[in-house]
Amino acid sequence: MTDRLPGGVHVEEGTRRWVMWGEIDFSVAHAVRARLAATIDGRPRTVDLSRVTFMDSAGLHLVLMKTGRGTRPRLLHTPEHVRELLEFSGALDLVELVDQAAEPPRPEPPHPALSAG
């Protein structure tokens, strides 16, 4: 058995910005859900999806966690397969899609062993 996850989420310190990468599936969602929920403060968050290669319904749940009126997550660089998942699930109106970030590209995510912690 291995502890290596197929993807991960990095929360940028002191911000409401999440950077997701790889496969955002049940195993990743299970590993990071509590940590991500603790960062949600009722204000909109930004989620960079540019490095996401796969997302299932558990990953979609992470993106939409605690979404409500005035707290739509802002999704940056959303891959086509994630857009299709949002559309198919009827969740497209719950998010704001943005193709370009107002800031330069972020560095590579941290070492995979840190992705679940």
C-alpha cells in the first residue's frame, strides 16, 4: 500500500487561493476535505485548476464546498473536462469561470508527500 495520492491541493498561506493538480478524485478529496473546509470563511475563494488532469464528483464537491449566495468560487484556467463536469452536474451557475489570472503563474506544487497534510 502506498501513501502517494494521484493529485493534491495546495492552500496558499494567508489567502483564499487553492491550487489543485493531478487527479482530484475520492482519495484526494478524503485526504484534504477537512483542511480545505477550515479555510472557507464565507468569502469567495479562488481555485486554480490549470494542472488538473481528472476530476470526479468528489473533486467537484471540494470545489463547491460551502458555496452559497455571494460565495461563488472563482475558477482559474478550468480544463474542458472540468467544465463539462460542471455543466453535466448543473453546477456551472454556482461558479465563476476565469481564463486568465491577474497574477503571474504559480510555481510547481510542493512535494507529493505534503499534498495530503
